[in-house]
Amino acid sequence: MNDLSAIVTAIAGEMREVGSRGTVADYIPPLAAVPLDKFGMAVVMADGEVHVAGDADEAFSIQSISKVFALTLALGAVGDQLWERVGREPSGSAFNSIVQLETEHGIPRNPFINAGAIVVTDVLLGRLQPREAIGQMLRFVRELAGDESIAIDETVAAAERETGFRNRALANYMRAFGTVRGDVELVLGTYFHFCALAMSCRQLALAGRYLMDGGRSDGHRIISEKRARRINALMMSCGHYDNSGDFAYRIGLPGKSGVGGGILAVAPGIASVAVWSPGLNESGNSRLGQMALERLVQRTGWSVFEPRAI
């Protein structure tokens, strides 16, 4: 374990020296104000040991990483009926693209692009009021991380509402097909609050333990082993939008990114990992976050494609 601490510390030091750090998500004003020099990393092992470096305890907007938790809740609510309204295929397009919706009759490709996550939110609102759904999400991530301090950044949620014209277009287009069935503004308001969850790398890695440990977290059953495996499969194939194939090629772990610069990655049976650096690449994924994960996998052999990790 000391070796792993050294690896995590070394990677954080290397990230401080990187010159080209990407570009912050400037279309959401609060995210545009985050300094580019931030970098955090947290690794939570199967035995509960935690290794952190850099800005691992500073909260950031997890944005689309929240889609993993929303998907988990929606599957718990309606099970496989969810797949009647959302696909399970990689999109190959930008996270906020509307093009495929037109050719595929309003059915989003997967639950990790914006259109798919909006449908997932609509499914949750089929049984709950917006306030209840937001409260359920907060309770869920707090329970997973064992930390009651996790909160929603209302400033970010308000900024998302003010600038979310493309998401409104996606939601209204799907409403025309009946894929979204509820009030569009209520669905979007809830979705924006999910995206505005603020968590640190430490909290996020702790929250991801159930995906690393076959659906269990701290010895408690959260979801079935089969469902955890399937969520991991979706994270591997769809978790990074049109950059998902390259992420699998270079890193070889299930993962989910967010335009706040965070990435949650899972080494099944081994570790839950969270990295954060706000500068994004052209696909909207953290540039340094991906670089750090690639170096972590190279030094540990944690890729799911490594024979010893199977």
C-alpha cells in the first residue's frame, strides 16, 4: 500500500508540471471561474484504504458523473423497463448532440449522453416530485460516501437553468416523441440539480465503491452484482461520449466523466478512483484526469484487459 501512496503522490506531482491543461467549460459561468491549476486524485481500495493527493478534498461540480447515480436509482425504480426508452449503445457523437434523436425516433443512444440522462430523470419523476427526486439523489450519494456534508451547488444549478437551451431542445424534441412524458421544465430543473452535485475526489471515490465491489459498499448490498456489472459495461462503452473508445484503449477501466473536470473510474474488485482537473479536451473530458488515470493503470496493471486483473 505504501507503493500505491507513492504512485498517487508521484502522479499528482507530474500533473503539476503539465503545461497544456485543456480548457474549462466556459458555457457554464461558475465552471469557467475554476482555476486551471487544480488537480486532485483519490483511490479507495477494496479493503477500505484511501490514498489521496493534490486537491482531493476540494469539492467540484461532478456534472455528468451524476448520471451514474441517477441510472442506478432509475434501474432500482423500474428495472429493465428503462431500456424501452433509452438505448445501451455508444453514441459516437457529442454529449449534447440532437442529430441521432431525429434519425432514431426520439430514443437516446444511452443513459450517459444528455438526452439519455434527461429521460432517466423523467423516469424518476414518474414516481416522485422534483423535490423528492433531488432529496433521494442527495441521500443516496451521502450514504454511499458516508458523508452528510455533500450538497448541491445552487449557483451552478441556476446557471445551468439559465444557459441550458440545448438541453431544452433535446427534452422538447423527445417530448414530441413521447420519450419524455413529464413537464419539460420540471424534468430539466431536476436534471440540472443532479448535475450541480458538488463532491470532492475523496467523496466521489468512496461513493463509487459499490461499482468496484460487485454492488456492495462497506459490506452493505446496494445493487445486485449483475446490475453493477452492467452499469460498469455501460461506463466502459459510453462513459466518455465520443471519446469512449479512446478511453478504453488507453486506460481500460469503466469510467464516467463530467464537464466539471472530474472522472470516476472503477477497477473491478480492486479500487474506486476519482480524479479532477477542470481543463477539458475537445470531447469535453478532463485532459489531465485522463492522463493521470493512464499513468495509474500503467504503474499498477489495473486495466480490465490485464490478465492479473481478471
